[in-house]
Amino acid sequence: MLTYFEGTDGRASHSFLRKLLFDFEGRKAVTSFGNASVGHLLPAFHQDPLVSLLVNDVALINGTERTNDVEFVPMGDKLQTEWFEHEADPKAIRMSATDPGDQSYVVFTSQPELLLLERRESYPDGPLQVDISELMTFDGFRYPKKATYRAVTPDGKSGYICSIEMLDISEIDVDSFEWIPPWPAGTEWARIKDGKRFHVPYSDMQLAMIQQHALANARANSPQSTTSWFLFLNLGLMSLIIGMAVYRFWPRSETF
């Protein structure tokens, strides 16, 4: 069991991993680890299906600037764009290749969001598929409500399929919101900028509770002393033999 967290405010990023019910013996060893970095250096952030569904341009939400060294190549007659009646948006936009052998395509909502609705893309490890079946509106803008995200290798042995459902959207005070919570006790964390490592210790009370819990588990898992039926049988046989010997050699009184 794992607890995993990634958070960023556009200026700094924290990733946190805590192992639960794993190699836990009550020692002072660290059971959780974190990384602190600048910007948006979050491994899972760019792979999060919800992020790719919400915003096409990730730079809009991580606070970074777009790179200027991107070379745009005119597609000319290699790309076609058409209106597409999608189940989530009857005025969707579909972009695909004119090459019949290229089955990849993307579908976006109509303006102003231009939100990704469908995506079919082939890559060496397997196909990537994104489907949004329903949209929801908040403050005049549409967001994905229900979606499916598939990234599975052709043999089906690796990858993942996940279903996403947006349950609620609400306003927050972005300036006072705690985007990055403090490190929990027992966490060892590293600052990527200079490679320094830090440790958040347990309090004396927390450490005592951990040790008590570990001792209780050790007692519960220790083998209990049990007497086998074979031992009882031997004791019974020995008692019988001793009794017969006593009866055989016990002095008897003679009666005339």
C-alpha cells in the first residue's frame, strides 16, 4: 500500500511517497520520502490523464513559459480539418491525416475551450486512446465530466486503462490555498537544487506509539508453544509402564 502525492504552485514542486504495511518493524528507519524541486518537475504530472484532458497547453497551469525553439512544419494537404458531431459536443472539430494508412486523429471541442475530446495515436509501445463522453460547465467554461484513458501495449501485458469522472468543481482562494502541504513526520526529503537531504523526525509520542504497535505485532506473529498429541501419548505409555513395574515388584502380603 502506497500514499503518493505531487503538488506544485508553479514556482516549486513537491513529490511524496509513503510506504504503508511494508517493511515496517518499528525502527527509526524512514518509511516515507520526498523530493523538492523548482518549477514543475513532477514525473506523474505530465502523464496524468486528467491534466491532458483539462488543458492542452500544460504551460498554462504550471506557470512556465513556452519554448521558442519549436519549429512548426506546414502540413499542407497532409492534414484535414472538419466539423464533427461528437456525443459530448455536436460542433466538435476533428483533425486527421489525409494518408489512409495513418489512423491517428484528434477531436476537440468548439471554441473557446478547444478541449481534447478524442485521441487516437499509434506509437511504438502501443496505441493511446482518449475518450470524453460527457462535459460539465462551470463559470461559463466546459470541463470533462466523464472520460476513459487507455495506454496499453499491443500484447495487453502492460499499460493501464482508467476511467475519470469529475465529481465537483468549486472556487478557491488561489493565493491562500495550500498547494504544497508540509512534510509529514518521519519523512526524509531531498532538495534537487543542491542535492541536500533533510529529515522530519517523529515526535517522542509518535515514536512510542510506533514501537508499541511493532511490539504488539511481534507478539501476535511469534509462534505459540503448543504440546503435540505425540507428547501426551508418550507420557501415557511411560505412566503405564511405570505402573506395571510397580505392580510387578511391589511386595505382597501372604495369607494362610
